[in-house]
Amino acid sequence: MSDKKSTRRELLRPLHLLGIALAAGIFAAVVTLVSTGAFTARVNNAIANGTYQGLTPVGLGLVIGGGAFIVTLLILSMLILAVDPRQYDEKTLDRPVLFDEDADASAAGPETSRPDTGAPGTDPA
């Protein structure tokens, strides 16, 4: 067993991810309802009379909202699996976590190794 106790913030992190995915699902369902005309009298009268063809706007909104919830939750969980949080517990980060350290060093290397060329706008030759 580890000596370190989990903080309340660490324990609630999965709940935050579910909240984000739920918000994305609700947003997708509302956009679907508005775009299919679920709040118009014409569509509601057609549903009440039994002349509406196909899936009702509410059913379609539930399907789209559920799909958006599942896809968002899957994407967020895969992004979290990409980083090991134990590597960054005690460090202060000044760059994105998923960038390669070698690429940062090679990009900064040639620029810092150039000799001073003098004042700006002058030709060293």
C-alpha cells in the first residue's frame, strides 16, 4: 500500500469527466431538437395525428445526445491515458506535456549556437 492518501480533487476527477461528457451530450441533443423542429406546431401536430414519418425529433435527439456522450467520454479517457500523472507530480511545467523533449532541444540548438552577427540590419560580410 502507498503512504500517500488520495486527495478529494483526485477522487472527483472521473466525475468531472462525466460532467464534461454529459454537457456535450446535452448540447448535441438540444441542437438536434432545435434543428429538427421539435418545438414547432407543424411537427407536433404531425406526431399527434400519427402522420409523422420516421424517428420522432425527441427520439433522434436522445440517440444523437447519447452518441455524443459516449464519444466524448471515450475521447477524454483516451487522452488521459496518454499521460502518466506520476511523472509530473512535483514538477512545474512550462511546456505542453505531450511534446518531445528531444524536438525542443534540437529546435533551440541551432539558434543558440549561431555566432553574433552584429547590429541588426548590418551585413557581417
